[in-house]
Amino acid sequence: MLVRRTTALVAAVAAAAAATLLSACASSPPPAPSAPSAPSAPASSAEAPATALAAKTPSATTPSAQSTSSTAPSTAAPATMANAAPKPPVDAARVAAATGGKPETTDNVVKVSFPRTERVDIAGYQKFPAFMGLTSWAGFTPGEKAGVEAMVMGDFVLFEDEVESAMSAALDNGLEVTALHNHFFFDKPHVYFMHIGGEGSVEQLGKGVKAMIDAQHAIRQKSLQVAASFGPAAPPSPSKIDGAKLDAVFGIKGQAKDGMYKATMGRKAQAACGCTVGKAMGVNTWAAFGGTDESAVVDGDFAVAESELQPVLKALRGGGINVVAIHSHMTGESPRILFLHYWGQGKAADLATVVKRALDLTAWDGRAQST
């Protein structure tokens, strides 16, 4: 009797539990289908470097994420020149003694300035002040190369008849001439700006700066009036240049027109667009002659790489040819090409010889065949 009652009680409890379970399943949404299993990843992003570090370090336990961040290799950039302590400025007293200028020191640069005192009228502005951009200057800063005490950069304000003497003074005294151009329009007299640079001792660089200022002053001491030409009389007209003689000098066949002669020598460069540009696109050196064989004028343009500029300037000035502009015609080209424009007067063959000598200091297309 007792057994029957116990069995009935157990059956009733089981039935009640089953009913409760069915009710709960009916009220819950079906589970979402499971996604395909992926390779297991570390429990957290912090655990991965900790594991890697633990594998490399002889430790019995894996360091926590916090300890890993404190022991991971530093990602700070290495020390650069910008972080290094700057060198002290060069001795201002030595700059003053070498240049004859009054030095001022700013931002580790010792600078001497030489304002123009002559009257210059610009675009209707009479007696334009030197403070507004008619002041020659040179700045000296400590050199960075081994054994180089200082470097200099500067800009010299020159009238047309002062340019050649100042350029020769710079080149003869170890300075580099890096640009020659105008900064103004409608200026009377015309003003040109010659940019210079160099490396060496303070005394050496200062000597070059002083030589340029002295050359400028020497011209003005001879005459306060700016010269109207280079000096020699204009060649006779019409022109009668013997082109065959100049072909022999240049080693190429030039062009002839109305008794004049022109030789054009190209070189190649890659423009910023990736295009190859050369002779027909204006990357060339040319020389045009007018007058006669005995009394000629030559004018033209040199296309030079940066490393060729100073040797070409020295060759032209050494041969008595005037440099009238140094600038760029392009941006982003490779190699970088600078252009210098020139003017000379004399016997046609002599002028051609000077130009050819300078030309062969450059990597023009026909250099291998002509040298």
C-alpha cells in the first residue's frame, strides 16, 4: 500500500516538472544558428604582447597586461639634430673684422647689413627706402660638416654696372653665386639681386663678402651715374657672321639667318610628370651671334645641373663674358636644372671658344663626341 502511494507521488512530481519545462520552451525564441568556428584569438589585445614577451623572457609566470605595457620596448623616435643642443654662434667680432660690417646676432645667426644709399625710384615711389628691400646682407651660422667652422648665405643689391665685378669678386674669393635676378619692376636705375653662399672659416667667408662690397663701391666711386651699357660699341649692321667657322668651334651644325648664327645644344631631364624633356622642350644651351667675325655680340642661355653652375660661371667670367641672370625654368625636374643667361662682345671665334669651354663642363648630349 505504501509503495503504491510513493510511486503515484513520484509520477505526479515528474509530470508537473515536465509541464513547467514545456511552458518555458514555448515562451523563449529559438536560438540563432551558430556561425562557423574561427581560429581562437587571444583573450584580449593586451594578452598578445604579454604572451610574446613571456616567450622571450626567462620568467616562470606570464606578466599581466599592465606589466607588459611598462616593460615593452620604447617606440620613441631616436634623437635627431633638432633635439641636439645648438652650437654657439660664430664670433660676431670676427665677422665684423672680416666684413667691415656691423654685426647683429639673432637665432644663432650673425648678420651684417649694407643698406644702399643711392636714390632708387620704384613704380612711382620716389627715393625708395633701403629698409623696404634695398639692403645687402650676409648671415653667418656655425657649420655642421667636420672641419667647417661656418657657412654664409646672403643677398647683394646691385646696379647693372656692378654685377660683373661683384660676381667675379665672389667667385675669386671662394664664394658661390647661386642666383641673379630682379625683385622689382619699373625701377630706376634697374636693381638686381645676387644671392651667394659658402662654407669655410669666418675670415675666408668674410673676405669674400667684403670683396663684393668693395667691388660695388669701386664702381660707384668712378661714377655715381649707372652705366647705360657694358662699354664696347654695338657691332656693325647688317650681320655677316661666318657660320662655318663657328660650326668648327662647337662641333655641330648651327643655324644661319640674315647673317647671324645660332648653335643649340640639348640635354635631357625628367619633368615632374615623369616625361622626358630635352632640346626641343627648352632644356638646352644656346649661343646666338650677330655682327661680324671681328666685332660680334653673343647672347644665350646655359642649362646646367646644380653641381655644374659654379664651374660654368667661373669659365664665362674668366673669359670676359657677362652673366645677366641665374634662375630656374622648371620645378620638380630630375636632375634639377638651372639656367643662366649671358652676354659678350668681341671677336666671334674668341667668344665661341669661351662658350664652348664652359659648355664642355656640362653633361650636354653631344659632349662625348666633342671632347
